[in-house]
Amino acid sequence: MFEAQMAQAALLKQIIESIRELITEATFEVSGTGMMLQAMDSSHVSLVALNLRSDGFQLFRADRPFSMGMNLNHMAKMLKCAGKDDTLTMRADEANDLVTFLFESPGNERLAEFELKLMDITSENLGIPDAEYSATVSMPSAEFQRIVKDLGSIGDTVEITVTKDDVRFAASGDIGNATIKCRQLLDTEKPEDRTLIEMVEPVNLTFALRYLINFSKATSLAPSVTIKLSTEMPVVVEYKLSDIGYVRFYLAPKIED
Amino acid sequence: SAGQPNIASFFTKR
């Protein structure tokens, strides 16, 4: 038996909206520690890792580890039916191939029950080591989204260069070139407005912009985004979900043949 | 031109 209650159904809706274009089907792994999902996009260039800790839920019960394969577009269809301030309760048991989403209005006057068919998904589960990165940049998530969208209108790839003074995003295309340089900015009123650059050694990597633009769909989930880079390693783009977990996107760099 | 490697090649299979 699995049962979990979230104060805001809108949070899960937003999470699924931010990843469903990248991965259409995925398996949620449920255990005593929480709900996890890890899936590659269909071209196996990027990977999404979602972690929702059990202590971030209002109620969380998982008698034993349990896998729930879901079509994320179908899940999104159901989550869209939740009211803005509805709570969400998820229920599933191994006896039937369904997960139930219960949407309850704040005054408890409306209770909606949606049952989603679960599916068997065969997927590779990858072990991602906790690596030390050469450079870690934290910046407002809206700023990162603006940069990748702006550069996406110039070129297909972005070259990211981190030095101790700044982080540069550069793109080139048929119409010309663009470089956006962000300096470290620590003296801000709100911590989420900071741009923080932690550099062990300088890095310079190139990535496909369309994936980074896709990752930035998660902007509404967190005011700040953390970008971790190491030479010839996948970039990690992390959105922290306050009090419950994170969504991390991994993207392999372009490597010279 | 630059190649695009498979993301799985960077991680270990479980």
C-alpha cells in the first residue's frame, strides 16, 4: 500500500509539466524515503532525476518499495483537473494497476477522484555518483531561462565558460554571434537574486541549447537554479523544491570527434 | 563537428 498527501496538488502538476516534453513515460520508485524518478529522454542525450522526500509530504506511507510506471502526459491530463489550492492524495496498491489521485478543495466541499492506469516500463536505471564539480554557478532561474532562450534564437549550441570572475554563455549562428556574461553578484536583498560562482578550475563546455531551454521549463518551481560543470562531463541543472526535494537535469556535452 | 554522446555512457548501469 502506498499513500502520500501533498498540501498543493499544483506542485506535482508543475513538476510533471516541466518534464513531460523531455520524458513521456517514466517509473516512479516509491519507498520509505520518498518518491524518485529517473529517466532519459528518447534520444538518450539528457536525463531527468526527480526526488521527493517522504518528510516533505503531509502524510507518507509506503509499506514496501513499489514501482509505478506512468505516462506523464496522461498524468498531466489528470493533474490539470486539480483546483488551484486543492490538496493531493495519491494512493496505490500492488493488487491493481492503478494509481488514484484525490483532489480535495480547501473547504473539503469538493472531492475529485481520478484513477490513472499504471504501465510496465522497461528502463535503464543509472547510478549517478556524487561527483565534485570544477565549477558551480547559482543564479536566478528566470535569468538562466532568459539566457538560454535568447541564445536559442541565435544558435543551436551554447558554449559555457566559467572563470573566477564570471560565467559566459556564447552562441553562434548564421545571423551572427552573441555572448552573455554574468558576474558574481552577492550583495542582493533576496538570496535568490544572487549569482554565485564557485570555481575549483576554469571550465569550457558546449551544450545543445534546445535541451537547456527544455530544462528551463522548471523555472517556476524554484527562484534559483544551480548549474554544475566539469570538463567532458554532463552538466547538472538543478531546481530545488523547497522543503521536499529537487528536479535535476543532466545533459551530455558536445565532444569534439 | 562536435559529437553528442549518449548520457548513459557517463554513468554506471545498475
